[in-house]
Amino acid sequence: MRDQIRSIVIVGGGTAGWMAATFLARRLAHLRIVITVVESSAIGTVGVGEATVPAIRDFFAAVELGETELLRETEATIKYGIRFADWKTRGHAFFHPFGLYGVPARGVPFHQIWLRQRAAGDTTPIGDYCLATQLAERDLFLPPSDRPANDLGVFNFAVHFDASKFAALLRRLALANGVAHRDARITRVALDPENGHVAGVDLDTGEQVTGDLWIDCSGFRSLLLGEAMGVEYRDWRHWLPCDRAVAVPCASDAMHRPMTTATAMEAGWRWHIPLRHRVGNGYVYCSDFIDDAAAEDALLGALEGAPIAAPNRIRFTPGHRDRFWERNVVGLGLSSGFLEPLESTSITLIQSGLERLLPLFPDRGFDPRLAAVYNRQSMLEFERIRDFLMLHYRGNARHGEPFWDHVRAIEPTAGLQLKLDAWRSAGEFVRNEWDTFQDASWLSMYAGFDDLPARHSPLADQFDAAGLSDSLARMRDAIAGTLRHAEPHGRFLSRVVGECA
Ligand SMILES: Cc1cc2nc3c(=O)[nH]c(=O)nc-3n(C[C@H](O)[C@H](O)[C@H](O)COP(=O)(O)OP(=O)(O)OC[C@H]3O[C@@H](n4cnc5c(N)ncnc54)[C@H](O)[C@@H]3O)c2cc1C
């Protein structure tokens, strides 16, 4: 008889804690495992984290959360990608879409065809061949097709949501699915002296909670993994120097654009996340290049409407814990690591951590090989995202600005260098295990920064020039035809949510 896990304790009731609770309650429903969330409303949550990537839709499906309900309950809007403004130079902008570009021909990737046309003097932006980009630029909504006719029709969407409303919605779902809940502060973590496992926690109510498997979702405090078990943190500031943020929501009468905007600033960048009831704003910056007061002033000066809450100053260290799973504790969310939200990757890392935990689900023996597999996967995911984020900084041409000169000069990691070499020499992508961002995402960055290969593939020369121009024009026409079936994003939200957007 196996020594099955009988209880799981989730420490923390932020986005990570409630995502873990809903997901595990659904997926382990028939194993009769008692799941308890311990959180302290007196401590609160980090209060940010409102932009997602399309994978979040798989999470909604996994926990049987309808998208209409999600949109309605969390003041959500649609996101087709991220607009990067002023990153290359002031006044320049490009878009990272959740979708593919163009249609390949005779096995030649579309971007090679586009590169050939560019070399011949065609200046059509690559975004003109991407449906997601065109939907976003025109503030339209169209649901992705289940069976697109070709790559032109391949796109997806993510959402922006109010993080506290999202956590509240998940909490309701989790409690309805039998998750137990304690609102109390943990005052002590007890370790088993024999094996170093977490045995239980003391609460400020005098109660003690014990459990077999512990999920540390305690935020930057990292109560179990960091504080109690002493798992070291790998500091990645030398690669990604931004280490602070100030966030403030504001009112807005503007139309809800189906995109996140990331605008480069003096010492970092600023996010703009449109929700139905307000706009989320934040300035992510490097404390070596600007002080907190100046960053706050710069953010407040850039708001499109009146602030509706006091600025929230947040300090962070980019990087991750040496181990994400240690003995009987798995860390999820900020307790396990954090990379700046430039590509909205934290929530997707929580989701992927949960998805990867299930196939490795332990029994009470906690075979250390399970943790080793999990830790390797988690580490690779973090490293791949780090490399993609570094690419955003490397391409800037904001010469003479101290922060931007500094980040441009940061030595690439070996993994990033490999990707850059393949791209610059052959217009080729290097694909890695546990890559969160695929070819089209890398292409959007390279094209956005005009970081193009010295030559296009010789295979793209096999096409007749006039025929190629015609087929590119047909692709643009096909996109224009599809756009006619889309509806304004604001109208879509009003219709679905049943209120004025
Ligand atoms: C500036 C910034 C911007 C971000 N933007 C994005 C974004 O756009 N997209 C994205 O995907 N992610 C983003 N993130 C990350 C995202 O906010 C987090 O990944 C997500 O909110 C999960 O946080 P968490 O649940 O791990 O921690 P928290 O929200 O901090 O929750 C921690 C929980 O632990 C509990 N707790 C702590 N100590 C105790 C104790 N002693 N006793 C009891 N309970 C305790 C707290 O009460 C709380 O419930 C951003 C993060 C930052 C810092």
C-alpha cells in the first residue's frame, strides 16, 4: 500500500495561493486529499500582476472557470500582445503579438521571404502580416479559430484582470470545491528534526496546522522555502538590473485597447494595463540610476487620468531560489523567484509549476528524484525567459542615456548568444526545451529593434519577384478580409459583460 499524500497546505492567499488551491482541488478531487489555504488578510498580497499570456486560458479551462464569468467578475479586457514604445529610440514603437506572421512557401519560412523583400526595398512592416497585430492596432476583437486555414489565422489572446478580483474569484471557486481556509498569521514554522521536512505551522490564533505536502505561496517573504529551509536565492541583477517598481492605478475615459503597453523610461520602463474600471500603471526601474521619489514623480507625471490609490512601492531582486522544490515544500509565485513583468510571465510560471507538479506528484516518501526533475525544469524555464527579457534591453539605441547604455552593454548569457548567432548569421531560431517564447515572439523582437540578419536564406531566392509581391499582397488582403468579421473591443466587452465598457 502506497503512503499517499493525505493533506496539502498552501501558505499564502495571493494569486499563486488561490491558483494552486483551485487547480489542485480540481485535479486531485478523487484522491480525498485535504487542501488548506493559510493566509493573512492583515499582511495582504503584493497587489499587482494584472497582465497575462494566452496560456492562462488553459488554466481557466482546467479549473472550469468560464471566460465570460472571468471577464465579468475581474473587470477584464482582452490582450493580443504588448506594444513596446520608445525602446529602440524615442518615438519608435513595435508590437509583440500573440500570433504568427505570414504563410511559409515551399518550406521557406515566411520571415525569410519578408527579409528577401526588404533587401529588395519593400518596407512593409512585418506586423502587416500578423492578424493579432492588426486586431490590436485597430482595437478590434475576434476569437481565434479552432481550425485556421493557414498560419495567417493562427493567433490567440490573453487577458488583463484586476488581480484582487481574480484572487477573490478563485477563492470562491476553491472554497466551493472543498478547500479549507484559515485567515491567520503564521508565527512559527516547525521542521521535523529527523528529515528537515516542514511538519507544521503555528498561527497567531493559537491553532496549529500540519500537513504532508506544503506549497509555499507566501510571496517575497518566502516563509517556508527561504526563511524556514534556508534555500538560497540566485540574484540575477547583473543580467536584469531593474530591482524596484512603483505602481499606481488611475482613472481613464480612454477606449480599452486590447494590448499592454510597455514604454521605455529614463531608468527602466512603464506598464499601462487597461482594465474596464481603471488603468494599471507601474514604473519598473533600476535603483542605481534613479531614486524612488524621482521614479514616482515620473510615473505620476505620465498617467492619463487621476490616480485612484496611493503609489505602491515594491522592491525585488530578479532571480530565483536555488531549488523550487525542497523536501516536502514546493514554492510557487514570488516565493520561488521573480523576473520583471516585461512579458507578464509570473502568473504563467505559477500555472506551469502546477502543471509540472502533477506528473511528478509525490507520496509521503518524497523521492528526491522527483524534486530534482522539477527543479531542473523550473530552472530552465526561468533561464529561457531571462534570455528573452535580456534581448529587450540589448536592442536599444538610446545612446547617451546612462541606464540604456548600461543595459545595452550587458554580456549576453551563453544561451542568448547562441540564439543571436543563429539569427544574425542565418535568420534562424534556436529552440530549447522549456522555452516559454517561441519563434514568432523572438522574431517580433528582432524585427522590432531592426536587428536583422546580414542576409536572407538563399532558399528565399527561388521565388519569382513579381509572384512573390502578389502573394504578399494576397496575404495582406486576407488579413483585411478577416478584420471585417471582427468587432470593436469595447463593444465586445459590453456585449459579453452586459454593461457599458
Ligand atoms: C511590480 C510587479 C508587477 C507585476 N506584474 C505582473 C504582470 O503583469 N503579470 C504577471 O503575470 N505577474 C506580474 N507580477 C507578479 C505577480 O504579481 C505575482 O506573481 C502574483 O501576484 C503572485 O504573487 P504571490 O501570490 O506569489 O504573492 P503575494 O501576492 O505577495 O501573496 C502572498 C501571500 O502570502 C501571505 N503571507 C505572507 N506571510 C504570511 C504569514 N506569515 N502568515 C500567513 N500568510 C502569509 C499573504 O497574506 C499573501 O496572501 C508582478 C509583480 C510585481 C512585483
